[in-house]
Amino acid sequence: MKDKPKILIIDDENLYLDVLIAILHPEYRILVAKSGEAGLARLRGDNPADLVLLDVMMPGIDGYETCRRIKADPAIQQIPVIFLTSRDDIEGETFGLSLGAVDYIAKPISPPIVKARIHTHLELRSAQRALQRQNLHLEERVRERTDSLRRLSAELVLAEERERRRIAQELHDGPAQRLVLSKMNLGRLRSGIADTDKQTLDDAWSAIDTTLKELRTLMVQLSPPALYELGLGPAVEWLAESILGKQGIEFRVDTAEAYNRLNEETRVFLFQAIRELMINIVKHARAGRASVAINSNDSELLIEVRDDGVGIGNTELDAERLEDGGFGLFALRDRIDMLGGSLLIDGAAGMHVTLRVPVTARELNA
């Protein structure tokens, strides 16, 4: 059986209390308080009322102040308040409604009107609660879907990285090895042919050698061996040389550790994050110098990327400000969020990006 709605009557006049209880008792559970202070105490208890009938003129704090305190308390401010008063003036009604009351009933009361107003506001409150529950459910669904999409994104990134490693390995084991063997065979053939044919052989040798170098460069770009064989620190040094150094940007990489025990997800995401920031420097910063520093403590990895370029403003910015700024960092923020970390960007003088990522002591201690 559904529980009856609870109504708290705050009124110090026994006559009206008796009348209201007689009117409402068959349909509602009635709670009574004879002062504003007592009414507030009952509302802040473990089982608050669903609606308040509040007299304006009472000893101690009056009804207006009681209503103000109800609406100022986040725990009870959603409970509808109906004023009951012998004052029948527009100013009093306007003031009461401005405090957050939902209705204003003049004494002497009309039982049908009181019951109708209470029923209306309880129905509205019920509908409001249902809407709040629906919103909470929808928000939870959105959070679940967002988490699911983030996990899928992480899995896709890792799958892509593994595929790149597989292709690089196949290039190494297949075409690259065959080219090396072809060079060896050409070397053996050179000693047994006439001098007039050696130039043709040397040209073939040179073409194979150039192709082999290009193939090795492609394999490294697909999946840098340093990231897996040496760790994050050495891989970032290689990355800086490949991206910044080739563009004539002076750079410095400071890292005290190799961080070769980071789990695959963290290692890949941080490497890609730093690569994204370096590409950003090349594309947008117009910088002459840049630096990367990687440090750690017992619980987190701290990565700082700086440049002396044009920056993005004169205040400290977070990633929210960059969603439509053309700097390509929105996806980076999302990746760091997936790792439970944070991204902070100071664009006042050049660019200073700070990444903080939680990691375990086991991952940090090589």
C-alpha cells in the first residue's frame, strides 16, 4: 500500500490546527510544529514532510523568515511551502511568493480550497521528482555511454598501435631482409663481372641502399622501437629529434628515468600526447626553442612541454578554452581524462602544457 504524503503544519493557533487536521487527516499523514524553529527542526530530521503549510504570524521567527531558511537549506529547499495567513493584501502575498513559497491562502480557510491547493502542489512535486529521477537516469546513461565510448577509443588507439607495430615488424622481417640479402648478392657479383658492367651494378646497389634506408625510416615512424625496447624517456628524445630537430627548432629533453615499466596503455597514450604537442609547436607556435621535461613521484608522472612561440593569450587556460581554438588539443584532453589525469595549459608567454597522470609505484620503479 502506498504511503500517505506527509504534511507539516507550522502554526501556533490551536483552532486552525484542529481544523486543518480534521480536514486533511483522512488523506495525509499530519505533522505539527507550533513555531518556526520547531518546524525547521522537523524538516531537517530523517523523514521530512512532502509539503509545508506555514502560518505567517508566529512567536519567535515568523513565517516569512521560516520560509527563507527553508529555501536557503539545500537539503529541504525543494519542499513546497504554502502560506496560511490572516493578512489579505497584495504586498504580503507578493513578498511571500518572492521567498519561494508556491501558494498563499488567506484565513479563514475554505476546506475545499485548501485540499485542492495541497493536491495540486503535491502532484506538481511528484511530477518534479519523477522528472529529476528521469534526468538522473539519463545522466547516468550518458555517463555510461561516454565511458563506453572512451574505453572503445582507448581500445582503438591501442589496436591501431599494435597494428602499426605488426606492419613494422613484417616490413623488417620481409622486404627489409630481402633487400639486405640482395645487397649482399650484388656485392658478391661485383667481383666477377667486367668493369664496363660495374657501374650498372653500382647503380642498382645504390638504389637498393636508398630504398632500404627509406624503409627503415618508415618502420621507425610506424612504431618507434625505442618506445618498447628502451622506454618513454628515450622514445621522447628520438621524437624530439624527428619532429622538432628536423624543423630547425632548438630543443631539450630532460628525463631522469626511462619509464620502461609503464603499462602499454599509459606508455602509448603519453607518447602520442607528447607527439601531438610537438606537432602543435611545429604547426602553430612559430617557436625557436622548445623543451620537454618528464619527472615523477610515488603516485604520478609529470610532463611539461614548453616553447617560446606566440602562445594563445595572456591568461592561464584549461583545455575547455581550446575546443574551438584550432590547436588540435581537444582529443589530447580526452586521452588524459581516460588515464585519470589532468591537462593544464598556460598560453600567456609561449606555451606551457602540464600533464599529470597517476601511475603506480611499481610502474615508476624500474
